[in-house]
Amino acid sequence: MNKERNLALLGAAMAACLLMVQGCSWRWPERNDTANLPEPANLAKTEQLQPAYNFAPYSTAIYAELQRNTFSKTGYDTDPDISRDGRWLVYVSDSHSGNPDIYLKTLTGESMVQKTMSPANDIQPCFSPDGKYLAFASDRNGNYDIFIMPTDKNGSLWQVTRTSADDVAPSWSWDGKRLAFSSRTSRGEWELWIIDLKTRSLTNLGPGLNPDWHPSKDLIAFQRPYYNGALSYSIYTIDTEGKNLTLLVRGERWVPTCPSWSPDGSRIAFAVTNTAESLGRVRPINKANEIWMVNVDGSQELRVTEGTGHYWTPTWARINAEERIYFASDRDNTANIWSVRCSRFPIAESPTTTETVETGE
């Protein structure tokens, strides 16, 4: 009887341990904004991949109507985003305070408004679809969390995430009701999350970094890590249910990062670097080598930038009837925001080299 009782107790203990392990396998114990987080929606699903498009930086350079949009002489300007009405540019700069803060300016003028004044790092701002709010990441409470603030006035901040993990790279849904973002687990890995801003419900889409939400549907482009002897990334899309994971651009010797949808959702711009060593770190600036674009079926890959310096954090925008890709670059030895026209990029083999560069302040 005692033997049977001991075996029963042992079995119960093993079952309890198994449940504990299963319950913690994809849970972040350091999160304190919710008790039970969902498992990744695509964890047990087979990836549905298109034929891999093996990225190699040898295509035609397309470089039309280069414009400089900020004019800092010291420090750096980075992380641009454009409001959907084409009026406003938001970006990060440390040129005034020596610390990364968020600034707002019109695209037709040079005056600017400083939106944050914090000794912390305020980075990666993005406009809501209606342009009324800015989401951004900040480490003002000790680690990076996602915050929201009004665009046109100085209102109180809404802290969206409140964890001991780093939550970065917010991206608004097309309807303005949700945010996608990346969060680093206790294992040091990046995962892709969605938060509903009304219900506070969370969806985990599995490994991913730097999401960008499709302009009109529930589809997210992002960079997904993989290991092939060393850390690298590829560009994927996935729907908000964690299904239809699709490979667009595969990184091997050159690493594609930071995807950005075109306004009609037919193409994606992305940055390219030849190393992935620092891409998983949270820091105000991650330089890349060039900006490229590709159709959503992985075809017609084109290089957007050329010349000396680095080019990184692209964002695609429609300004009146014209499409432009905005990005950060230190081509003039100081990191500023630049842009190129892309609405009429030719597919011809010969590059376009005409530049119209704005004068500085």
C-alpha cells in the first residue's frame, strides 16, 4: 500500500513539474503587466515559404532626386517616419542635447519641435495612421518600453508596455487599434508581439525584430533571425494570426534588415549590412550599408542608394502624388535624414544619377 501510495505521489509530482515546464517554456516571468502570456501563434506551424530569393548586392543602383531633409552639424539624426498626409517628419536626434530625443518638423520647412526632453534614450518614433499620436521606445524607466504621446500638443505619456524586458520598434496597425513590437526574452532572443490597445491582449508571433505593419491589411513585414554558423537575418511577412509565414529576402553574406512597406503594399524597402553582430542589441543607432527595395514576391530587387557613407532605417512615404523613401545617412560625415524619389523608378539597367540636393541651414 505504501509503495503504491509513493508511486502515486511521485507520479503527481512529475506531472506537476511537467506542467510547470510547459507553462514556462514561452512565458516571460519578468513581465508584470499580465499574468499569463500566449504562446507564439506560429510555434507549431510549418512555414509556408515562397522560393527563396537569395539576396546579393549586385543589381542596378537607382538614385533619383536625392534630398537632404535635416541639417544637423553635430551628433546624428536617425529613425525617420512620415505622417500619412505627407506633412510631418518625426525623427530622433542627439544634436542639441547630446541625448537621443524625438523631434517633429514639417517637410516643407526647417523649423522643428522637440517632443521629448529626457535624459533617457527615446528612439524609433512612428505615426499613428491618423497622425494624432506617436508611438516610440524609451528606456526612461531602466529598460526599453513602448510609449504613446500626442503629436500636436504636449500631453501625458501613455506607457503601453511595462516589463523588465526590452520592448522596441513599435509599428501601428492599419486601423490604429494595435501595435506590433519586438521584445527580448530572458534568453536574449527577439520575439514579435502584437498588443491590442483597448483590451491589452497580447499575441506572440514567434521570433522577429523590427516589424512594419502593412498599410491596409493584417500583414506584418519583419526581420527574422537564423543561425548558419553565425547570426543572420532574412525578411519575412506573416499575418496577425501567425499564419502564412513567407520568406521575401534571404540574407547570407549580406544581411537585410528594417523592412518598410510601400504605400500601396506592393513593395518593401530594407537596409542592408554586411554584418549582423550588433543588430540584436538595443541602441539608438544601428548603421547599415545601403537601402534596397524588392517586390513582395521577391522579384526585381533594386538598390536605392549609392555613394560613400552608411544608409539605414528606411521608411516609405507618399508625398502628394510622389513616393519617396526616407532614411538616415552619414554621407556628409554627419548623420542626417535624406530621401530619394521612388514612384517612377525605372527597371532599366543604366542607373539614374541626377541629384537635387537641398542647401543647409
